[in-house]
Amino acid sequence: MYDNDLWFTILELPYKQKLELLKIYKNSDEILYNFKNSDIIKKYKFDMEKINYIKDMMSKEEIEIVFFNDENYPNILKNYDDMPYGLFYKGNIKKLNELTYTVAMVGSRKCTQYGKDVTEIISRDLSLNGIGIISGMARGVDTYAHKTCIENKGYTCAVLGCGANVIYPKENKDLYCQIIRKGCIISQYKPNTKPMPYNFPVRNKIISGLSNLILVTEADVKSGSLITATAALEQGKDVGAVPGSVFSKMSRGTNKLIEDGAHVIKNADDVYGILNFKKINFKKIHNNSSYDLMSENQRKVYNIISDKPVHVDDIKQVLNIDIQELYELLFEMQLKNKILCLSGSYYVRVNNYL
């Protein structure tokens, strides 16, 4: 049966047509048996040599596969008639069915510092609250969303527009390995498939399909993330966007989404409101008594840092402190989960983002 399922997975038929066949014949065995003399089988013959090659490649690359009728196939995808019959994967795909909510975080490959910061802040908050992060492992927003989730011990899933054993972009090799250990890599494409441009719009449908909410944190009007947002709307999903400067090219796409009716997302609380999700009250857990446990110098630093990112040079100027000592204090406070370091040596209080 496995061989027949694998054949049906790589069969180059539209997904809708495959699911229609499944409704009639229940499984790939029956389809192959009933259509063995049909034009479909003549055109898309059962090639055992090709099947064995793919199986050998899967074994070599430690790739697994889950089929539409399997228990571990993502339940959320079964609501749509244009989802893949089989998904190649590496990592823990079972976890997707155990999560209460998942959020897709997508955006520009060439995001600004603003886009990076807002992606990291929201991804961190969602991850700490047990919400899975779905993205595409592309440069920019995708990378920051995945990395931040992993850093905060969350579950993240990357959907690729190439084979599950193809690392794209290549500079994300370490991230790819981390996602396999802490989450899951998914692809609808057979092993060794190259990242061709026409693969990504289809891949974006899976990203949105796996998510309860699609959040675009920063994007130009021509960004591929807007394709994901469009797919989400077609699937009846909620779409959110982070507003940006009217002067920034990289915010034109997100601002347009908001203009067209997308939810305005300023922080993670806005996401929770849409999902009707009750967040963990970290402020109550880390109450004000912890302030008394900080050293005098740590409290001085903490009093300068607020909900707005403050640069390390500004902190140094106010305190008139040796830079090495300041970095030691900042590091200690990060270990205590009191402050968060953003890109560019900016710091904010943790509680202001939880």
C-alpha cells in the first residue's frame, strides 16, 4: 500500500482531482486497481523503478512521508480540497495536531530593522504562549520568525518550495537543522526538487492552510507574502498586517492589506484577540518583587529601559558607566528574563511585550 500511496502522491494530477478520486475509491490501492486500464494509468504509469529511487533517497536523507488518510496528516489541511495527498517531512509533524493555535508569520526577504524587530517581538510572545509559528524559511521575516520561536522553546514549522532535503537559502543551513530538532520541515515536493519560482505560490497555500491566522509583518506590494495572504482569504482565514511608515517602501504591502480590510496588528495582544486566546500572564508570574532581587546597578539600567527600544550608547551616556560593565549588566538581566535585546544593540523591557 505504501508504494501505491507514494505513486499517488507524486502523480501529476491536480489536487482536487486526486481528492475526488479518493472520495469514490477510498484509497490509492483501489484507484490503481480500478483505473489500471484507463488513460490516467497509461499516461501516469506506475513506475516501480522511480518509486524505489524516491524511497532510497528518503532513507538516505532521513525524510518521512505522511498521507492524507494518516493520523499524523495535519488535520487543519483536511478542510481544503486542494491540499497535497502526501507531505514529505523531517522532524515532528505530529505536534501540529496537538497545538491549539498556529500563526503564519511571513513578510519581506529584505525587511528593514523595523520589520525584524516587530517580527522577533511578536514571534517571541506567541512562542512563549504555546502558539506554533508557521513560515517558509526564506530570508528576512521568515528567518527571524523561525529563529525567535526556537530561541524561546516554541514549535515552528517551515514549509519549503523545494524538496525537504534541499536547504534554501543555503545560508539557513543551521536554521534548517534547528527546525528539524525543534519543529518540522514540510514539503509537498519529492526529494531533490529544486526551488523553482513556480513552486512557491503553491507552497504558500500550505503555509496559510496550516495556520489559524496569517500575519504579514512587513512587505512591499510585490512581496510573495501577499500571495500567502490572498490564499488565506480564499481559505476563509483571518489575515493581519503590521502597519508601517507611509514613507517606507517595505510597508506599502502591509498598509495596503490593512486598507483592504486586514486586521491591524500592533502587538501579540491583537493576535490573541482575533484568536480569542487567553494569554499567559507573565506579569503576574514575574511580579514586582523580582525588582527587589536585582542589584542596585541593574535597577538603574532597568529604570532607563522602557517599552520603547533604547540603544546601548544612550544607556551608557545616562549612567556614565564603563561599556564592559554595562554589557555584563545587560547580559545578566537578559538571563533573568527582565529585558530583551533587539537587533542593533537596542533593549526593551520584557514585560512590555508580554
